[in-house]
Amino acid sequence: SGTLSLVAYFNQPAQAMSSGTTFIPSTRIRGRMISGSVPVFTPINGAGVGGVGTAGGSLVLFTYAVCNSNACRRQTRNDALDLQLDLTGLVLPPGTYTGTLNLRAVTY
């Protein structure tokens, strides 16, 4: 038995998205997964879980218990992850901003 979590995270939270030398931090990027543990838009600024994720740049999307029976081990999920930028009060130069959001399942 144990726990399985799906963690979304940025490797460099202060530079989650960039355009040249201009950055959008992960605190300005929000995620939600209505079918998971995050039904409302929440900043991606939490701690990692079970050794996965980055301090200040993670969001646990769902967690559930894992048991040793076949019924528990064989499950399928189809989830939608919604993302939102909160640029309130932030002045950014025009540009194309890119970044990588990592998704990783971890058991612990």
C-alpha cells in the first residue's frame, strides 16, 4: 500500500516562462483540475511531494491511495488540466513567452 500523486512543476519557478531576459514566475501561473484535488485555479507555487517537484514551483493535481489488489492497481483516468496566467499589475514587454510544465506521477 501507499500513495500515488500527480505533480505539476516548473524546474525554475522564478523563470517559469520567458521571453529573452523577461520572466513570468510560477506564482503567476495557475492550474486547476476539476476532477482532481485542485477544483479552483491555484498558483503553481507549492512544495514538491515524495521527492518530485520543485520547492515554490509545484502543484499536486491529485492524490489517491494505492493498495495491493488488482482492482486498486489497475485504474484509468482522463483528466483536463486548465492553466491560467494572472498578470494583474505586471507590466511585460511584447514577446513570445515559453516554458515547460512538467507532469510526473510519484508513489510514496
